[in-house]
Amino acid sequence: MSAARFQIISILALGAGALFGTATTCRAQAKLNSSQIRAADLNKEIRDFLAREVSAHVADIKTLDPAPDRVVGALISGLARQMLQAVQIARAKN
């Protein structure tokens, strides 16, 4: 067997081994252990949390004119203030 042919066969064998090893690893990772969470469960948990928190914050805003300085005890500044001002402007136009 020539050296070139041996090198080609070696490279193909290593490539096949790497592909097989990767496929085996992927199958093993598909199984969840006790410390992992399914994506659907995490998605539901995050959505429930956001719905609860956003509702609490919106419910704490009693008036937009004047805009509150605090919501749920947190100081409003920057983007939050700009959003409240945009709501005031939109309501004034209607």
C-alpha cells in the first residue's frame, strides 16, 4: 500500500470516527438528567413570571398625568420615563 493511499484511508477513518462520536454525544445529550429543564417548561415559567410582574407594575401606575416618579417602589428614569411620556402624548391625541 502506498503512503498516499494510507494517508487517505487514515483521514477517512478518522473523519468517520469523529462523525460517529459526535452523533453518539448528541443522542446522549438529548436525555435530560435531574438538573436539566425542558425548554417548554422554562418558556412557561418565564412567561408566567413576566405576566405576573408586568401586571403588578402596570397596576401600580395610578396616573400618567403627571407621570409617577416611582413604580412598585423603583425610581423611573430613562426609557421607562420616555415610554410613559409617549403614552401620555398618544392619549392626548385621542
